[in-house]
Amino acid sequence: FTQKEIVFSAAAFGVTDHLSVLVGSILPALLFNPREGANGILALKYGRKVAPKTHVAVAAEVFGFGGEGFGLGGLIVTYGGHHDHISLVAGKPFSFDGARLDPGGSYLLALAGTLRLGPRWAMLSENWLITALDGSDVLIYSIGWRRFGRDHAFDLAFLGSGDVFGFPWVDWTYSWGQRDVDGK
């Protein structure tokens, strides 16, 4: 379970050792105007270990908000171990226009990594490049820190885009399964 920026709640679970599902919603939006359409996210990810330190996954996410829908499908390659790793994401955003799928001309690239700094601290970075047909590129970058315990983690990061940097990103996660302290 994760709570992002106070308003976005999501839960993810492993269906099998290789398939995970995530569902989430901006809960306050459901309370204020539910007639404008449901809001939420549904994501599926299937991954495999292809070499000792290399994992490959395919993922699809669908978002809905205010009657509009869009999504992202892509490939993720991760190199490293449980504590220190780097991931490259190549994806294709798409939108729904009524019953018609509009693939558009945009694409997404992301580079993300985690570096363990100690038994309960890690440094994080996630950087996204989104390009559209009209040539308008959007670069979103971040740097942050994670403080974690046996079954939870707290992230504090700062986002930027263009010349603007410093938007705070806060995330709290609770895990019922996987443990990450003292090698457990």
C-alpha cells in the first residue's frame, strides 16, 4: 500500500512470482464529483530475470480521471541488485477518445535508480522525457531520499522541469510481504 502526496492511494500485489497488479485512486476526487467519471489507475507488470543482475519487464498502465482516459505501455530493463539498481524505461503513451484508441506520436523514456546509503537510507532519482509530435519535449527530473524500516518506507524527493526545481514529492509505503532491513 502506498500513499502519495496525501491524496493518491494505491495497492499493489504479486499475483505470481512474475506478474504484479496495481490499483489506485485519487480518493478525494471520488467524494466531490463522482458523476464526472471514476478516477483511478490499473497497472499490470510482467517481469523475468534474464541474467544474474538483469531483469526485463513489460508493463501497461491505464489512468482515468473525469471521464478521460489515457495509458502507457512499455518495456523496463533493470540492472543491479536488490539494494542498488538502475532502470531504463521505454514506453508509448496513448489516449482513449470514446471507443477509439488514439496512439498519437509521443513516446516516453525514463531513467531511474536507487543507491543504498546505509542500513535504513537510500538515495533515489527518477527522470522522465516525454516527447510529442509537435516537438514539445517535457523533461521531469527528481532527486530524493528513502528512509525505511522493516515493513515501511518514507520517500522525500524534489521534482523539477525546465528551470523550475523544488516541488516536493512525499510518499509513504507499507509492505505486508517483502522485507528490506538487515538482509531479510
